[in-house]
Amino acid sequence: MDGNGRWAKQRSHPRVWGHVRGSAVVSTIVEEADNLGIEALTMYAFSSENWSRPQTEVRVLFNLLFKFLKKERERILKNNIRFRIMGDVSNLPEQTKKLIAQLEGETAHHTGLKLTFAFGYGARSEIAYAVNRFMKANPGKEMSEDDLNEFLMIPDLGDVDLLIRTGGDHRVSNFMLWQIAYAEMFFTETKWPDFTVTEFRFIIEQVAKRERRFGAIAPTANLETNVIVARENQRLIRG
């Protein structure tokens, strides 16, 4: 969800105005992902590096998270969405932490869209977190890839199939580095406050046409390709 600050600056508004406008886009994309039957949607809301931003901007982001959860709680509950936060939320205001814990508990049994906000998150820290947890639980044992998967912050999210980055930058910025090993990536110049459901659908349709081989030889039969496209179109999106 990149480009909020630059979007605001281009319109001679303070950076925080871009975050306010961007928060409304979050609601529309979550709704569309749910309508499309997407398995999981992970939104990169606040990185571990964002703590270095001006405190006024950080407080606005905290407040927007709280308001989003308050506003969307009923829809999340009604639509069988499972909500979780991935990252370090220890510095969030107490009322926000309580609301997060409440919503995570209320949706723990839900089987619909897995909606995850990466907040206070960094992929390198997550990998170190997983390694440390494994070593503590299994002293002296050699770690495998499956072991690391098991000890990630949210193991059941699995691998990323599609990573969408708005705002024009072509980098992944410390986001789910372990999980995006085989991800398709789509970089758009559109800044997050201007990102629409139409573009979201277009990206999914375009990526669904790509051939994903995972290091293997490309399938020769058209039928195989069609099956792959149909399956991938309904899988996992990370934005």
C-alpha cells in the first residue's frame, strides 16, 4: 500500500491526508478480495522501518488502524473473514491492542478470507523470530525448510502467489521475503489512494495468464495450462 505520502504531496496536502484517503481504499479492496473468493489477503500497513517517520504521522497511522477495525468489525464478523495482525504491535495504544486481540479472538474460527495486516513488520525480523523459536523448542536439531515454515509468525498463510506493489517502486521492501520465493510480482505506477477495484481485477486477470513453472519444464498441453490458469486465479493475493 505504497504512495500515500507522494499522492498527498502532489495535491499540496500534508502526508497524513494521503494515509486517510488510502485507508478508504483498504476497505474496498478487502471487500473485492472477499467477493472474488480469494484465499488470503495480506496488507503491508506499517513496516518495522516506519518507526523512524515523524511521530505525528505514526500517530495518524495508529489512529487509522483503530478506526478501520472499529468500522469494519461487523462486516468482518458477518462475512466469515479471519482477521490477524502480523508483526510487533507492542508500541500500539492499549485500546488498539485490545481491539486487535478481540477481533482476532472473535474470528479465530472463521473459514473465509484470511485478512492479515502486516504492522510493525519486517521479513528479516520474522525469519530471525522463526529461527530463534525453533532453536528454543528443538535444541541441537538441524532446521529444515518445513521447520522454518512452521515457526513463522502466521504459518498457515503459506507461500505468496502474487505480490502487488503500488506507487511505482520496483522492490519488495523487506516484505515476506521467505514466502515470496516463487511469487508472481506486479508493480504499478498507481499510488495507493488511486488504486481501484478495476485495476485490482485487471492485475489478477493478467497474472493468471502467466505460466508458473516453479523451476520445472513448461507444460505442453493446452489443457494443463488452462487448468493452471483457472486454479491460480482463485488463489492467494498479497498486496
